[in-house]
Amino acid sequence: MENNKAPLFTFSIIAIILGVALHKQFDYENFKFEKPALAIVYFIVFAASVFFIIKGSKATTNTGNND
């Protein structure tokens, strides 16, 4: 049970950092990214980290069922 907390915390930190980086790179006047190739890489890793956070949180909530 304790082993599941470390990856969730790590992926949460990664998601926060990449979310802020994507937000800072976006130009709201032109609706474009300053560096589109880097933004694509950031978004892919951001999406993967959010996926692993959701997958990990579902696994921890489903283990508590006593059916």
C-alpha cells in the first residue's frame, strides 16, 4: 500500500511542472505556442503522467472493497 504513494506523488509533481510550462509557453494573443515541438513533447508527457495518476488512484480505491 505504501509503495503506491511514491509514484503517484512523482507523477503529480511532473504533471504540475509540465502544466505550468505549457501555460507559460502559450501566447494568448496569437493562440500559438512559442516552441511548438517542445510543447508537443511536454503535452505527451503531461498526458501520460495524468493517465498514470488516474490509473494509480483507481487501483488504490478498488483495493478497499470488501464485497
